[in-house]
Amino acid sequence: MSHLFVNQLADGESIDDIYLLSDKQLRANRNADLYLLAQLRDKTGQISGLLWNVSEDAVAHIQSGDYVRVRGKVQLYQGNLQVILTHIAQVQPTQVDPDDYIESTNQDVEKLLDRLREILLAIDDLNLRTLMECFLVDDEIVGGLSRAPAGVKLHHAYHGGLLEHIVNVLETALRIGDLYPKVDLNLLLAGIFLHDIGKLRELGYDQNFVYTDEGQLLGHLLLGVEMLNEKIPQVEQATGESFPQETALRLKHMLLSHHGTYEFGSPKLPMTPEAIALHHLDNLDAKINEFTNLIESDPNTASTWTPYQVNMQRKLYKGSGPTE
């Protein structure tokens, strides 16, 4: 039986199908009775499922990242579609086609990799270019870039999303580089490539997108610095000279400060022109991708607004669509 995709669901429809459980929360209603709020997704979007009057033990067998078979009925509530569930149970990954559930970039990965190499190998600083070469000849890193998302839930949360994100930010930097001659473009390009490289270790992405143990404990900012430290001796061996200490320091600062504020996980605030440029270019691409994906994946096609996005504290306006 073919899968009923999220973007095909309609008000009043009964469903008995398998979805990816991207989030699971137990909540209490006004009477202190527990209910399950499940975020069900596939490659076309996400919809909330609610199972009333549950106990913690009754849903302990399912976890975020599991594939689950659900039965229930779709209903329109306050302008948004949701599923009132009567049943939810874990199923084995062997019972599903992962391509139905995990989205991939719609861009050609090989072309993205070619463009990545073209940009980075055109850096005219010998040490930075050699550093980029040391990463680009590492088959494990290149293979990871071809598959890794840039995030689990928010921006570029699909296979190849990290590579797409990095190339997008590199392209933007190249386009505006002439406007900011005081920014070291070579350093900025290298920092853009490296800023999320730690996500190759922070995230697991073979099937479901989950955080690894070292990802949970250390995070991609620190892991990125560790990966940079591992490559610097290879650069020194290739060039026959010490890697410039200040260049290494500036790169590490860019990695550790690119989230921009303490509130969003940066242990340091940006303190160089390249670091503040990286922060804003990274944030620009991430936010635009997040907005457009939420708008395009919203199953409520009749509404001109998305559901309220708790993490953004707003709804997003979809408009009436392009005119004929």
C-alpha cells in the first residue's frame, strides 16, 4: 500500500499509515490528564498528532526518531490540520522506504561539491588553501558532506543540507566581498567552510537525524575546532613550515563565535570583521531556508498563514500564491 504523504492529508480523512516521529511530548490538560503530542513527518512536511488520556508507561516504547504506525482522523482546528490519534506503535526501519521520510537536497550534490572545490581551491593564501585541500582530500569528510543535514529540525534539515548551506554562504560572500575590502575574503571563505564542519560528528544521518553522544556532550562548535586542530599538522607537513598562529587563532574564533550571542550557544561573541560577517551570512541563509521550508511544507493549503511557530514566536505569511 502506498504511503499517504503529509501534504496529501485533508480534513476528515481517516489514516492508518507510517510516519517518522520527529518529536514526542507528554503534556497535561486543564484537568491534569496526560496526552501525547506527537510531531509526525515525512519528506513532504510535518503534522501534529494528539493521543488523549495516556500514561507515561503507555508511550514509553516510542521515542523521537522512531518510525511509528498511527491510526486516527485528520481534523481542522483553529485553521490548522492535526490528527486525533487512536493508536501509535513503533515499527522497524526495515518496514519503510527511508526515501519517503527523509528529504534530500533538490540540488545536484556532485555539482555542489565541484563548486565547493572551485571556490576553496581558488583561495590565494597558501596556508589557507592547503588547509582546504587537506579537508577536501579526506574521503570521510567529503562523503559526510554529501549526506549530512545542517540541522535536525530547523534549517537545511535534509540529506545534503549541510553542503547546500555551506555553498550558499560561500556564494553570498563572493558576491559581496568587493563591498567590504577590510574583510579578509580568504579568511572568511575558509571560516565559512569550517563553521559547521563539526556537524559531521555532532549528527547521525544514516537514516533518522539524531545527535551523536559526542554531539550531545560537546557540540559542533568545539568539534569543529578539534577537526581544525587535526588538520593543521597535515598543512605544516605539506608546506614545510609552521601554520601561522594568528591565522589559526582567527579561524578558531570564527568557529566558536559564529552563533553570534551567548544566548544562542556561542562561547565567544564575534570580535573580528570576518567573525561578524560569518555570523550574519550564516544566519541569513539559515533563516531564509527555514522560512521557505515551513511555508512550502505546510499541509494547510487553504490557509494564507502557517501554524504558529513556537520557536519563532510568530506565524509566517504564505500569501495567496503566484498569480496566473
